[in-house]
Amino acid sequence: MVKLYLLVYSNLFGDREFIKEILDNLPEVKKWRYDIPHCFYFSSEKTARELTNLFLEYKQSKEGRFFITEINRNFEGML
């Protein structure tokens, strides 16, 4: 089942272009987009833990941080 996720990341993890490169290179990520600085939305059939492990392979700094959470039916906003 395809799930929707929110990725939030720090500058120390990488810039927007670096994150785009990761998302483009992960076959586990179906589609992605961004509208807000330091945030991406994407779809995948993998769990948040599996996706986190994939992102950790790209981590270049001890200080860089990121967070991946599934977007479920309990949400509101204007995006």
C-alpha cells in the first residue's frame, strides 16, 4: 500500500538540491514535491523506519538531522 510521508530536514543534513537527488535516486520513492523550506512530501510503500535507514546511507555529517513521518487521515492545512 502506498503511503504519504513528510520529510523535515536541517541545513546540516543537506540543501534542497541534495534532498532532491536522494529522492530521485531511491526507487522506493514513487513521487515527491516540496512547497515549504526544509520539507518534502513523498509517497512510498516502505515504512518510515525503512525509509529512514535508506536516508541514513546518504548522511554526510554527524550534526545533520531529518525526520520522516507518515501523513495519515488526521491533518489540516492549505497545501
